[in-house]
Amino acid sequence: MDQQINTEASTTPSTTNNSNLYTIQPIAGKGQGVISRTNIPKGTRILAEAATFKLPRFATNTSLIETSIAQSLRRLTKDEQRAFFALHNAYTRAHKPIIGITKTNALPLGPNAQESGLFLTAARLNHACAPNAQNTWNATLDKLTVHVVKDVAEGDEITISYLDGAGPRSARQQKLHEAFGFACACATCSLSLPERQDSDERQDEIAELDELVADDARPGATLFRGLEHVHTILLLLQAEGIADARVPRAYEDAFQIAVAHGDVGRARVFAERAYAGRVVCEGEDSAEVVRLRGLVERPSRHPLFGTAVRWRLPLQYVPLGMGEAKLEMWLWMLKDTRRVRSEG
């Protein structure tokens, strides 16, 4: 039985908008976009935006959805209403404008959230397959935050990824066209044919390795093989120019593999790197960052601790006095310095 759908208007009175860092302006072939006004260092929070309104992600009663969105829109100022109706609509044939605009631009309020939100400023962030910014729902603030994950030069467009994971160019293009109605022309999608083929191979390998990593913390798996899988993913992400939340997520995968095998020394280093990466993407006030800080302090509290154990090393067993290259070789159990990933 359908219930009333609540598209809750935001009760958060203000949005932290560092508009001195960027401007929203027309971009050829893209409509509006976000352009940096100045050089912005990696890790800077450029936006913390309250939802204009929220709505259930998986509601199916179109009539109720339309009524609820219309009620939310009536509570907005005239300027906010104009900003809403100026947003891109990828569903002009399938839905009425207010539903099509919302469906095109609403963002989930977390990875497994039951709600989405409409954000008038964040909706102007265009997609890139190797973006220079990360959007994250911060439940503590009840706002969507956007951090740049690479150093951004004055005049650069600030972009996020609309996609959840990796995939070859053809698969990415299909998903973007079906969901958002555009053909991606980002730097990755605009590579020459030989470069594109190399990129597609890397993307395919990332997807294959992601599936293997899911089994690398289970009994019977080997620590060496699991770390090899994650290290290769990180090398491939680096080659693809990807610096968003997929990087700290990979480090957390390495943490889980190490802690499952009882190697708390390596686990702590991986937790530190996952934590540092999440700070760049989300900020110190993120719930994920707080959770990872706890894993840095007490790796053995993770529920996977020792579940695939072959040996158990004390927490203090992290070699000291090593150079960076040798530390990386120890961390990933490498034998070849050419496989060492740059952390720059």
C-alpha cells in the first residue's frame, strides 16, 4: 500500500558556500558548471550544502512524488524556484518537469541511504570519469560536502563522478546516457584510440580485482595475494588519474585483509592511509573519518581480526628507520622496487 511521500524541506538554515573559491558559469557543451576562481589545494572543502528538499530514493507512486515535490517547491523562494527549474532534465519525455529535474539531479544521502536530496549548488557540478572533487553526505552536519581531491588550478572546472565504480569507456558512456542523458567528453573519455584502449584495459582489471578482493579476507586466502590485488588496484587508479574516495576505500580493503590475517602492524599502516585519504575526501567531521580513526588506534577491534589468520604479528611490528621505498616493499610484501606506488 502506498503511503504519503514526505519530501522534507531542509531545516538547516544555512549552507557553507565558499563561493570565493569558485563561480558557476556557462561551459560550452555542458550548460552550467563550476569553475575555480583561484588555486585550491587538495583536501579543501569548497561546499557544505543543506538539501533543498529530501525524498525517498525508491518511491514508485509518481502521483505522490509529484505532489510532494510541488509542496516542497512552494516553500522555496522565487530565486530558489528559478534555480530549480533551470537545472538539467534528462527525462523530458518520460516525466513531468519537476519529476524529471529531481530524478536527474537528486543525490543519495549516503551509500545505502533510503533518501535522496536535491542540492541547488552541487547540482551544477559536472561529471568526469577521473574527477578532481568528491561529494559526500555528512550525516553529522546534515549537509552534502564537496572536497577537492587534487590540487585545482585557477580556471579549472571542478568535477565529481556520477558513477559508482570502474568500467570501460563504452560501459560508462551507456550508464551516463541512460541516467543523465549526455555523452561524456571528459579527459579520460576523450583519449586517443590507443590511449583509450590502454585505459579500458586498466578499468577492466580494476573491476576484476575488486571482485577478487572481496574474497581476500576469508579463511584460506593468502595475505600476500590479497595485498598484491589491492596494491595493483592502487597502481591502476593512479594511472587513471583517479584520486577520489576509491583510493581510501582500497586502503581499507588492504586493512581488512591484513587484520583478518592477524597482521596488525600492516593493518595499522593501512588504516592510517585510509583515514588520511578520507580526511582529504570528506573532512575530519565525517562519520567515516571518525570510524577509521578508531581503527588506527585499535586495529584488533575490527570484527574480521584473526578470522583468516596464518600468523599474528604484534602491533609494534612496523619496521623503523626504513626509507620510503623499502617501507613500501615491506608493507605490500613486494620484491621489486619498480612496483612501489608513489604517494605524492
